[in-house]
Amino acid sequence: MANDDSRRGSHAGGQSPPLLSRRDWLRASALAGTAGVSTLAGCSGSGANEIQPKVPEGAPDAVETRYWHEWSTIEDGTPPMEYTARPGAVLDPVTVEYASEDDPWMREHALLIQRALDNLGAPVEMIDRPLNQLYAQSWDTPGLEHMVSMSSHGPDPQRGLDPNPFLMRFHGDNSSNYTNYWHPRVNELLETQRELTDRTEKRAELVERIQRIFAEDVGDIVTLFPNVTTAVNTEKWDGYVPTPGNGPTGDSFQWSEVNLQPRTDETTYVKGVTTSMNSLNLPWAAGGDEEKRLKFIYDGLFDASPELEVIPGLATNATFTDATTVEVDLRPNVEWHDGEPFTAEDVKFSTEFFIDESSTSQATFYEPIESVEILSRHRVAFSLKRPDASFTTQRMVRSAIVPKHRWRRVESPAQYNPDTPIGTGPFEFVAWDQGTRFVVKRNDSHWMFDDEWRAEILGDHATRGPGIERVVWINVGNVDAMLGALSNGELDAIGSTLSNAQADRAASTAGIERMSAENFAPVAVKLMHSNPLIRDKEFRVAFAKSVDRRSFVENVLLGEASIPDGENYISELTRWYTTKTKDYTYEPKKARRILKRAGYIWDGDGALHFPNGDAWSAFVERVQPTNTHKRRTELGQPDFSAASTSTSNA
């Protein structure tokens, strides 16, 4: 986009916000600050003209943030945030949280959302939080602490195999429904599709309907699916696999590590990372990178291919024999890294141990399991509490099996830190220095190192040869240091996502190549639905129509992302994607007209006020539980634009 000064006028007067060049994005982002709380440019409400509140008879004089439903997963009756709507009052700041350490461009993405709200005249308070705090909210059932929370979703393999990792969090009884989203029809469809264990086509039809309802409702704002960009040494190594979501060097998949072939005499592959591991206890791992790296040592029952298909792991086949029984054939002739044989006893022990001791990282796997029975030395049957179509995809791929002979005498598993973790995985543990490095070596007997097996799974990306001997993760601390170490040969690859500028800088060194892969994990702008402003669908639609995703992708990400059709968490890379979703296109002037017709008011300073008088009664009606999924016209409400008080050119 050209750097056109004529398009960068003031927001005053209600005009659409200017489009930004990439340089403008970066400059504005730098002004936003690097940590803590900072208010980005826009309407703050200070000096806003007072509007006399008019409360029609029978209408409340305020609507507070509260739980609008009885949540089976929430005991405390107070949401973790305060926000009150009042007739004619200027909006209090819309709090928007993000973590600048989430992705190299996340601060610019925060600016994208701030500008969308600025277009509407809404004051914005931007909060740059540590990433671990931001993601901890996904385990905090009472709900988000702020009205808007953005983050990149991790490329965990099961998220590309089954729709439930994304969609089931919208269910009212899901402990991860931290946006407090409630839609009765979505709930019904989620429950029904989950039970279709033997009707994949019918299930896909219901999943498509869920996507359409959620997108039309603006349950969240899903801005983009960012490509995974990184840099690798191709002079020393051949066989990188650009796995979706993971890229060629991430830790969610192991396809590059089992496929790489040395071009020199060096057989130790070294990845630079910026995060360290806290322990060697996989079943009670803290999640994130720690869990992913430990899965190089352990196998699950199933795995995910680079084509996002379920493939055998420790299990070679799984069949629903009835709605709640799954019989599983286990891979024979597998040994633990200490030479002991792997059998059905290990699967039964692991499952029961995880359930009895409440394993944190394995909850997704064992949550629906009632019991497990050994049918033979290499065959088990799982009895489920309820029909669960995702059990043979999402849940079994999420599993990690531990050796009974090593764990059966562990009395406090949550505090246990094995000196030498023993698994069946493609790599064996060698060493770990907390905060510094993690080292594993090749497990020669693992099926992933069979050339014919890889040729079948990896297709054109498959290589043949002796492969690597060791993988070393070095915690470098920051990206600049990693790029320097890659350039001088101390590292073979960057194990995290780079910005375009960082990747280009790395590729300026001979032998270093920039690589990019598509993504099935989106960047989501999550909305707190207990909040009265967010509950108004007119506001949600106006918000969605104010987000200039295409400009961001073109000018900040330089095209390294795909834009979904509307607010859809499901990627086109997966079999569950549908194109038939409502897309509220970027039309900032129309977004303001939507609010004006709904009775919202702008004062002479351009600050947005809640509706007043009869329009206030209409607002209250729209945020009620039975109406929050309906537009103004569906409720038979009039156009309030002619009667609204506004001195701005809306």
C-alpha cells in the first residue's frame, strides 16, 4: 500500500480511520509501549459532552457485567471483570489484552483491533500481558478478565484432525468456555455431533452448521491464519518438512527431525529456542513447549501426518464396536527405551494412573473414559462415559503412554521429576540443563526411522539415509541472539516463528534459507459475553466490520497469512472447513451506521455513548439471554438514527 498522506486524516468528525502503510503500522505500534497498560491513540472519553440520561418506565438504569446463565462449571457468581452500561453514558474503556511475546507481529495486531474500536468511537485500554498469564485464562473457567483478549492458537496436532478442540469450548458445560459464550442451538448441535461415532458425513454437516451460526453471531472475531515463518540451514541439512501450523522446525510435530539427512559429517541437529522446560514430567507438564519436546521421547496411541490425517502410533487400529466402546489394536514388538517390552498393561496402567492422579497434560485424553480392559497382550477396549466421536482423533492423538514398570511406584506424580524419562518414542533422553539445553538421541528401532514408512507418510518430502543422531534445543534467550548464532553456524535452525524482517535477515547469510508453512491454528480476538456491550449483537457486528484484516495481512505480514470467511475457527486446510459462513466485510462507515441505527450516540468530541431513552430500552432488550443472538430488525426495533443525539458525521 502506498504511503499516501491524503489518507491519514483525523478521526474527528466521524470519518473512517485511515489505512496504514507497513511503516505506519510499525511506527504506531512502537508508540503503544512494550509492557503494562497503555492507551493507544483514539477517543478516550475525556472531555466528552454530558448527555442527560433518560430511563423509560420499566427499564433498568444500568446493566452490569454478570453471568446471564447458570453455568455448571462455575461456582463463584461474579465474573472476573467489572463493566456497567448506563443510558446515555460515554463508554468506559474497552479493555483489550494481548501478549507482545506471542508472535513477532502481535503488537501490530493489537493496533489493528484498537483502530477498529477507534473507528467506532470507543475508548480503548491496551494491556500487554506476559504470555503465560494470557494463556492461563484458557484454564480459568469463570471467564476472561478483559472484554477483548487476542492470542495465537497453538498448532497442537489434534486441532487439525477434529473440529472439537476449537468448537467444544463454545459449549455451556465446557470448562474451557472462558468467553462465557452461550447459544442454545450451538449447544444442541455440539452435543449431537459429538455422539455421531459412526456417521462422519452427518457429523460434518452439523459441524458446518455450527460454523455458520457462530460466524453469523460474531461469537468471536477470527482475524487470520498466520503462516509459520522461520529460518534453517539447508547447506548442512536436507529433508525439512513444512508441516502446517508447525512449520519445518516447531515442536508440535517431529516430521523434520525424523526425516532430516546430514549433508556434512555432522549428525547433531541444534535448534535455537527462547523458552525453557521446567521439568521432565510429561503427564504433569505445564503445557506448551515443555510438553511438546517431551513428546519426542513418548508415543501416543495415534499421531497426525503432515496432511492432517490420523495415522498409527502405538495403536494401529481403533474401532467403535458400539456407541461407547472402542477396541484398539496395539503395535507389537515395541520396546521401551530401557529394553522392556511394551504391552496392553502399559496402556491400562497409564490410563488409570492419569485418571486416579488427575494428570494435567493428559486430561483431554482420559476425560471421557470410564474404564479400560485388556483383551490380549496387544489389544485393549476403552469404555466411555458417553459417545464421543472425537475419541479416536483428538483424544487418542493427544495421549502419551508411560511405562508401568517405571511409574507404578511413584507416590506423588505431580511432584515427580524422573532423572531419565523412558518412553517408546523416536528419540531417547540424553541430558537436560534447566534453562539452558535439552538433548535427545535417535531411537534406531522406531518405525519413524524406517525409510519405507516415511515414504508412505511424507510423500514427496520423504528422504532416505542414515538420518540424524541427536537433537539439541538451546535456549538462546532472544531472537537477535538466535539469528546471530544461526548465521555463524552455532545453530542449525530457529525453533520459533520469525517476522518477515527477521527471516529475511537470516536468509541473507549463505546457506540459510527462509521457510514458510500454512497454518490451521488461527489468531482469535475473543469476546467476553458476560459483558453488556459485547452482548449487543449490533455492537459485535459493527466491531467485525471495522477490522481491516486484509490491509494487515498485506502490509504487515506481507501476504504470509490466509483470511477466513468470517469468524470461523476451522481452517480450510482441514476436512471440516466450510466456505458457507457469514463474512462481515470491512466497511467502517457502515459499521458506524449500524450503531447509529441501534441508538448509540456520538458527542461533539467523537466519543461513543450508550443509547438513551427508548433506544436504551431497545439496548436492554437486545442483551437479554433470548435476544443476544438477534439483530435489531429481528426484534422489531425501529431505526433510532433520526432521534439520536450526535454532533459527528456518522
